[in-house]
Amino acid sequence: MKHILIILILNTLSLGVNYAQHPNKITLEDIFRNNKFKINSIRGLKWMNDGNFYTALIKNPQTGLYDILKYSTRTGDVVDTIVCGKNLIMAPDTTPISISSYQFNNDESKVLISSEEVKIYRRSSKAINYVYDLNSSELTLLVRGDKQSYATFSPDGIKVGFVRANNLYIKDLSNDSLIQVTGDGKKNKIINGSADWVYEEELSMSKAFFWSPDGKKIAYLKFDESEVQEYNMQKWNGLYPEDYRFKYPKAGEKNSIVSVHVCDLTSKQTIEISTGNNKDVYIARLKWLPVGSTVSITKLNRLQNRLDLIHADVRTRKSVTVYTEEAKTYIDIDQVDDLTYLDDGESFILSSERSGYKHFYHYAVDGDLIAQITNGKWGIADFYGIDVRKNLLYFSSTRISSMERHLYVSDLSGKKTNKLSIEPGMHAADFSRDFKFYIDTHSSVDTPLSKTLYNSKGKKVKTLAENDEYLAKTKLYGFAETEFLKIGLSTGDSMNAYIMKPADFDETKKYPLLMYVYGGPGSQNVLNRWNNNHWHHYLTQQGYIIACVDNRGTGGKGRDFQHVTYKQLGKIESEDQITAAKYFGRLPYIDENRIGIWGWSYGGYMSSLAVLLGNEVFKAAIAVAPVTNWRFYDTIYTERYLRKPQDNPSGYDDYSPNTHADKLQGAFLLIHGTGDDNVHFQNAVEFQDALIKANKQFDSFYYPDRNHGIYGGNTHLHLYTMMTNFILQKL
């Protein structure tokens, strides 16, 4: 019935309903309150051990609760209900618990359920955890008291590690005992087993404990943040505002001292693993080799232009550096996640940009190079793993285009590489543990997101999630098409760009242009993927053309294109955005006197610089949660690209918007959340002060207690209504 409806809708359109001339109008309420343009997907998908089945978290329409369903990879059909949400009741309560997330133990006899999950920062959270026995259908509370973070089964499936109040604990399910591994954890002092703020934000690390392969030992990081400066963020509730103090190392200031520890759960003894005399370093990753008792430590120096891979034997306490890489600029942080050991522990795979593009290399466990696996003027995007039975490597790359990601399989010699994905656009894969099946998440500028199950030979098994109804709705509502183009630079480089025109576009008319920018190191906005920024589609219906340009410094085109901004963020990026605006202004259908720009976070930094340094080009700009002085931002991100402010003061000051406040001529709207733990409200305050000192008129708005995402309740509707009104009035 659904497909018949879609066909009727599309046929009606093709028979002459001129939706380009008279579309159903998009409203801000439809986007931000009614969620009318929601894209369909799948939540909580996990592969089961044998690869013949996978599970997903599906909301039951009858109960309104989430069930864990089991699917066959042969057919894609439901074969069982693993956990029925309505049965998850803990006496004496009569209300079922809600499932936020879940994980299986290794033999899939138990499910660890997280409920009432609460976010802390970007990747951290805490929850109430339960263990559900699939054989007995018994539900038990993991531990009483406060909520836990990062509860994780041991490999043997009989223990669960977790962090609470900055200490690491082990719950032994076999005898219901609780082991406290550490006892010195203290807020804003010592953290055991979970990362501090800057590691979480910039190294994508939240959980910082790791089970040994046999489950008898646990390695963890200890963060001593005693000497890290506190940032004080007031919460505006109650009769008196509440101070919220947390450790935030700003550029050039002291970081946490991080150490590596291993606890033997049999002897209850804990040892510290030496990582060298220099403590002003980053322990970017910690993992166990698949066999034996060796811990792998990935260490970066403070400036992140040297990487050392250390193997430490916890029995002998001997450490050896098996691999070192140095760069003239910085080592891309994505490389540390690609490190993978083969099951026999005799060799490992890692990636490097040392050739100018990110490629895979195969090393013996002692550090001897075996082979460079991939090569060429294109880069690896994501690494999905190794089929150890066949010695095959699965990954995605930019081999076809910097604006696309396709799936590939290669042997370890690199001599035979096959492309798996077919359709143009962006592909990402989730492989079964035995690599016999994978789920391809795909979209393109013409095709909204879909999830499709394939076997290892690339044969389609079943479409798991599609968005045909959504696509039909976008046509009924006159969504704009996205066109790609390239903008040349005097250097010989070119920038990828896209443009969105109103559905009733008339090439004889002149249109105002709003550019959207992010532009930060390694980022990409111009990709052959579905454009689901519904606000931009809304603005085209108000008579605006939308454009986006990936300036130099962004990703997808290799190391040199990306690293050109090293030691001077803002200079080249803003020049490129101004160049692009001038290019658009020369197009016959663009009104060169009505060009605006907006961005969020790094994009807010960019839009601020653009309206200041390009004041003859940009009539208006919006900056949401911008960095306005890199001295205010954190150590890891900022020093990676600028080095320390003590050593590169001009790199920090020359392209701070605060430095150029006196150049403002156009209309400017500055927006920030007072509860932004990432880009602090301090950035907006200092920029406003600079604009006031320069006697410049501007608009500003703050959102009480909202974080960097500025969301919650009616917040997004309010925010985008305000930005829309500003654009309609000023552009």
C-alpha cells in the first residue's frame, strides 16, 4: 500500500502538477517542532557472533517501548524477539525499564542494558545498568547507588567494568561481588578509567579502561588534572546562579598528567607502565595485543607531530618502541584509530599520510615494514577491519572523488583491490564479525539515506531502511536541487562547492545569496550526499540562493591541501571564502550587493572573519557559537594546528575576529549559549567588547544554559526563527 501511494504521488507530479511553481510551503514549525521531514533509519544495530544474524533496537508500536529484535542475514527478516521491552520489570516496580542502549556478552547468553542514560559532555554519559539473562529471562540491577559510565562486559562474559565518581569498579556476576580497582578518584583532581574533557572532545576518547583478551586483567588510564586550570560556567537557575567548575586546559596551559596502569584481578595487584620521562604528552590510544600479555600504547608529543607506538609486556614490565612517525606539520588524529593487530599478534596494520595521502601499511610486530598495502593520489577514509581467514582488508576511500566515499576490499599485499559499492555518493559499511555480510549506509544528492544488507560478494540481500516516502514529500514541498561546481584559485587549486536555487528559479532574475561555511581543518561540507539541511531548503522558498564552499584546509584532497593552513588558522580560509563570494557575485543571477554568510562553531569563526575582512563583499553575517580567539580554546585541537601561543603569538592574534572588529560594515548577528562547555561564552563576550570599543553596531543573542548545540524544547525553533528574520530584514 505504501509503494502504491508513492507511485500515485509521483505520477500525479509527472502529469502536470507544477510543484516548482506552487509547492506546499515548508514552515519552520514543520522542520523544528513537527518533525515533518524526519529521515528513516535503524537504531542500535549489532551483529551476532556467527554472522548469520544481527539485532536492532525497534520501538514496539503497541507498547511504545523498545524491543531487541533478531534478524536473519540470509533474508533480512525478523526471526525472534531477543528482549521484549514490556517484560523488563524490576520488582517491586510495575513499570518496565526503558532501553537506551545494549550489548551482549561474548557467548550471547546475557545482555547488558543501559537505561535512563544522561549525557555529560559530547561522548560521555552515565546510566542505570541491568543484566538480562537470556536463558532464565531474569533481570538484575548491575549495582545499587549512583549511575555508572561505560559499563562493559569482560571477554569471558562474567564480569562488568564501569566507572563511578572517577573510580574504576569491577562487578563479578558469578558471585555477585564488587571489586573497587581504584580509590583515589576525586572531582577535578583524579580520574580513573574515563577521559578528561579535552581527551573526550579532541581524541574521541571517553571510556579509558580496556579488558585483556582473557578477561583476567584490566588496563586503564589515570588522569591527574590537579594542575589544570578550572573554567567556571554559571548555571542560571534558582534564586542564586550555580557555579559549574570543570578542568579545561586552554592553549599553552597545563594538561592532565596521564599514566597507564594494569590491574591483575587474580592477585589484586596494580602496576604502572612507564611511557617515558616526558609527562607532557598524550596517550592517544591504549589496547591489548590479541595474544599474550602485551599492551599497545599510542603516544603523541604535545605538538602532535611525533607518534610513537609502544609495546609493553605487563609481566616483565619491559617496553619497546616499535614504530615512530614524525611530520613537519601534524599527524592526523584519525590515524590512531586505524591501528589493528592481526589475530596471531605477529603483525599489525596502521595508516599514515607520509606519502601525502592516507594509506595503509603492514608491519611485523617488531616494527619491520612488510608492505605498503594501498597507494595513489587518493586517501583512506574509514577502516572497517580484516577478514583474518582470507587476509582481506575492508575500507572506504576517496579513490573515485574527493566528494564521495566508496567501499573497497584489498589483499594484504595491496596487489588486488576491488570496489564493492556501486551507486555514486557516500557509502559507509558495518561488517559482520566474520565479514560474510555488511550493511551499506548510502546517500547521494539525488537519494536520501538508505541502509541495505549485502553479502561479501556484493549481492544485495534486502533493503533495511529506505526513504521513498520522504523523497516523495520533498518533491511535493518543492525542495531545492543541489548542484555541484568547482571554483578555481590563483594557486592552481580548485575548491568544491554546491549551490541550491529556488524550485521556481528564473535565470533572468537577480537573487540574494547566503553562503554556509564551516571550513575547519579536515572537514568537508561539499559531498555527494543527501542535503538534509531543511532550513536551507526553506530559505530557497523565501527567494534566496544557498551556496557552500570547501576552502583550502578542508579534507578529502590529501595532506598538502589540508595542511596549508598550519600555524595560521583563518587567513587562507577567509581569503578563499571571499574569493568564492566574488565568483558568485559575477554570476548573472546573483545580486552582488546582497551576499551574506553564516556558520556555527568553526563556521562562526569563519563567518565573523568573512564579514570583517571581506566587508566590501558581504552585506550580512551570522556567527553561532564562534571561536573568536584561539587562546580561549583547548590545548589538543588548537596546538595541533597553531602550536603553543607562547611560540606562535601572531598565529593566534593576526586572524582573531577580535583583532579586526573595527572593520565591521555589514549587518552582524552573534549568537552563543551560556552553557557551552566547548567553545566558551567568553568568546562571545570578548568579541562583543571589541565591537563595542570599535563603536560598531551589531545584533546579539544568548541562550541561557544551552551548550554548544543550542537545543532543547523550543530552542531550535526559536533560534532558526531569529536567524530567518535577520536574513529577511538584513539581506
